[in-house]
Amino acid sequence: MEFGSIEYQIALWELFNIGRIGSAMATIGVILAVWLSLRIAVNTRNNPETNLFAKIVSTAFGLIVIASGWIQATIGGIYWTNTAAAFAEIKSQGMEISPAAEFFIDFVGTTEPASSPTPLGMAFFVVVAIIILAQIWYPKQD
């Protein structure tokens, strides 16, 4: 039994949306972890008994959270590029694709797998890293 273009497209949309559900759940986890790392950074700064070891551990935790978030954001981008590539492959095999699939390919802009988050995602993680590091290491103005 052969599937036609419509069946392939329906399956691709379903797989894409299932991937987006997982990505959304990971994003919620990243947001919570970022919030926790920011709280730890503030508490590290405000605690008068904080020593060098506590600063190093707090920094490591914050950087690990940022690295994990970076990876999750990249994986989220991969769902988009892989789906666009699958639609492009269907089209290259001579099958028709829907206008929505055509728009999706154009919207994503590439069919190459993502190797990093979007520029906005990168900016988010850089800003979070600066906030965490500044809270922990920037000298206090007493």
C-alpha cells in the first residue's frame, strides 16, 4: 500500500506537533531552571557567609542550566528544520504539497538541521548568563 502526498503531509504535521509538545515541556523546564539559577545567584550575592566555593558552585550550576537550555532550544529548532526538509523532499519527488507546507518551508527558511538556537534564543541565554555571573561575581557597592 502506497501513501500519497496528502497522507505524508498529514503524518508530517502530526509528528511536527508531537515534537512541539515535547519541546514546550522542555521549555517550561528550562524556564524553571533559569529562574532557580537566578535565585541561587541572588542568594549567593546577598548571603554574607558566601565563600569562594559557594560562588564557584553557584556559577557552575548557572552555566549548566544555560548549556542545557541552549541544547533544548537547538533541539526545538531541529523539529522545524527537519519538518521543512521532509516537505521539501516530498516536493522534490514530484508530489504536490499544500500551500501551508509551501509557506512552512518559506517561513523556516532552511532545510538544514539547526546547530544552534535562533538568534533571539542565543541573546536570551547570553543575557541570562550575564545576569547570573554579575550577581555572583560583580563587586558589591556598599
